[in-house]
Amino acid sequence: MTILDAAKSVGIHIPTLCHLKNLLPTGACRICSVEVEGQRGLIPACAYPVFKGMKVETDSNRVQRARKTIVELLVGKSSSGLPLFA
């Protein structure tokens, strides 16, 4: 069971883009990134297994900033609304 599966099972929403039912999780888009206590970087919830005693932050400021940056990169715009690529 992944972090995403566990969160869904208790009604916690974690956004996804690349996670599709019946396909192996890749964590490619990183939209589902979460903070896991003891891990240095953000973790893709769709591909990381849960373990007993795990502490996960799904909506911290760090997670929100990372998701915002990922979406900006995907659409090719900066937070100021200007195109990233000319």
C-alpha cells in the first residue's frame, strides 16, 4: 500500500496527474509529493510504501510551494505570469 492509497482510505485528498488506475506508479509528475518525517526531500505519495509509525505531511507550506512550482513548470509560466520559455 502506498501513501496515496492510505490517504485515500481515510478520506485525505492528495492531488495527482500521472497516477492512473491499473498502471504501475512512477511518481513522474511529482504533484502528489508529500513530506515524510525522516526523509530529506519530498516523496511521491503514489509510489512510496507506507510503514507503521510513518508521519506524513500532505499540505504543509513546503508541499504547497513545491506543487505550485511543478504546475508552473508544466504550464510554462512563472508565478508572475510571465512565460518561462521564449
